Amino acid sequence: MLRPLLLALAACCALALAPTASGAGLAEIRGTGGRLIASVGTGSFSSIEDNGWTLRVDDARRTATGVELDGVSMAGGDVYADRVVVPARGERGARVDGLVVRGRPTPATPSSLVPLGGSSYLMVLQEAVVPGVGRGLVGLRLVAGDANAGIDPGTEVLVGLARAGKPPAKHGARLAWLALGVGQRASGGTPDLTSALLPGPYLPTAIPGDSIGQRAALIALRYLGVPYVWGGASPARGFDCSGLTLFVYGQLGVSLTHYSGAQWFEGPRVPPAQLIPGDLVFFEPSARGPQHVGIYVGGGQFVQAPHTGDVVKVSSLDDPGYALSYVGAVRPWATG
């Protein structure tokens, strides 16, 4: 089964083409907090930048069953696919034909991650939540975590968006309730009604502010869907729980030990009522310290790499398994 992902990422490069309305694209380039930078309609498309192109499409079209894109090229040609097919409903028939990454034919296995060097990567046929748009299958998703992808760091390219749509109106009250909770718990002030996207687990589309903790929360959300690997500490290899926190905070100049029991002592303790995005939350007490850690993102939710066979995902502190094993929280960028 394809894994849900949240597509909330850092700033994109400026494009010469003006963006179209959110939700209308068959492919998109997005920036900070999922901000739409460029949207691909039917026909051909090419982004224009000083250092090459981010996305080119020979032909894009809607069909009775979904969308099809031919001749898809990303990151100046580092990633190429003959055809991307995404059904409007379900997963049957979804495929990526002729995928070539840096000159090498690459199997287009659903829910697979293809490293592009450093913290940049490509994900194939993933069920995703697109900020401001809704839930849908994404044929190819390129995340430029650094310059290794050949395009400006922070750029995200989404190719093959067939059934993304806004949440049904019947969920409106639930969404408002979630947003109120998010705004009040994260900041203690006026609720941010853009923070909740879908009912169920809180999936933030924006974390306001620019503190180290808020940036850490946004960085962590880039890696939803990356597989759990014991001892892993990079998106190319995979993450374990403390490897994820170490990697995220390492990008912000905060050094952490690759062990949850040690991270428990790498910042001042934070009471539950004072949690803010970026705080490390700990679970599973033991004589060697807590054996599990995640990154709080607001609204009672946290990002974690759970265990073998799972992926980085958003979970709730109110889930009985986590509520019963909760140890506490620390703020790794603070002192005192």
C-alpha cells in the first residue's frame, strides 16, 4: 500500500513562468510551506532558469481515467521518464515507464526512494497530501534537499497529480476544530486556520515563524515516507528515530548524539503544556534513558521514524501507545 506523505518544503527557485491556480496542475513546482511556484496544465511545459531547467514535459493530458505525461525531465535531465500515468481513482494502472536517473535505467517500484546524493532524493508513486490541495497519488516527487540535485536547494517537483482535491465540505467543522487546537497549542495566541488540511492526524501545511525549532519541524516534515533503517541518519539510507532528529538538527548547526537516551540530556526539559514545534519528545523509559524520540510539530502531533518496516510519519501524542509510554520533552536549541 502506498504511504501517505506530507509535501511541505523549503523555498523554491524563482521561475520565469507565472503559476496557475492551486490544484489545477498535472505537475507542480512548490516552495515554502507548499507554496505553489509553477503549475503544469495540458500540453508542453518548460521552466526557465539561469542554471538550467527544473522541469520539462513534452506533453501532459487528462484522460477519462486519470492523467498522463510524456517526456518528463527534471533537474536539467538528471531524472527522465518516458511516461507517467496516474489514475484518478485507486492505484490500479499507476506506472512510470522508462525511468532513467543520471543515465542509469531505474526500476520504478511504487513507494521507492532513489537517492540523488546528499539529502536530495526522488520518490516514485507515493500517496501524498499536497498542501492547499488535498490527497492524491503523485507519480514522481523530486526533493532537492541540497545542491546535489542540480537545482536550487529546497525545490520540490511533483509530477502526475490526478485526484488531488480539497477536503469534502462535511469535514469543515472538524478542520476548524483542528486548526484552533493547532494555533492555541503551538503559539498560545490567535489560531492559524491554515495549519490543518485533512481530518484525522494533524498534517501541518504551515508552521509560522522562523525560530530554530520551527525550522526543525518543517525540515522533519520533508522526510515523511523515508523508510526506517536501524542506524540510519540520512534520507538516502533511511532513518532510525534518533538518526532523524540528529540529521534534522544537524542542518541547523545543533549537534545531537545518535542515541535517544543521550538526546534526553541534550537540552532543557519542557513541560507538556509548553511544547512548541521543534521540541524533542521522548517515549519508552528504561534504565538507559528513553528508547524512542520524535520531533514535535504542533497540534499534539510529532514526526517520528517508528520501527523496521515502517516509514517516517506524523503520529499523535494522544495515541494510547504513545500517551502511556511518554517520558517528556527537551528543547535542544535552548540553554538553561
